[in-house]
Amino acid sequence: MPILLIILLAFLIGTVGFWDALGALIGAVALIGLFWLILAAAVVVGIMWVLRRLR
């Protein structure tokens, strides 16, 4: 699996250039982080909703 990631990264850098590839990787990491943040917020809201329903 890691060799596939290295090949994909090399292809991305060769295609769009180093700085564009770096921007794309940072954007992808930010998107994943934002996804987990929204998921955690949804879980918290769901738990709060369930607790209010039980009272």
C-alpha cells in the first residue's frame, strides 16, 4: 500500500508540479479533518437529542 501512495504522489507531482501537488495534498488533509469534525458534531447533536427524548 505505501508504494502505491508513493507512485501516486510522484505521478501527481510530475503532472501538476510540486507546489500545486503540495496544495492538493494539504487540501485533501483539510477536507478529511473537516469531515471528521462534522461527523463528531453530528454524533454529539444526536446524543444530545436522544438524551432529551429519554427525559
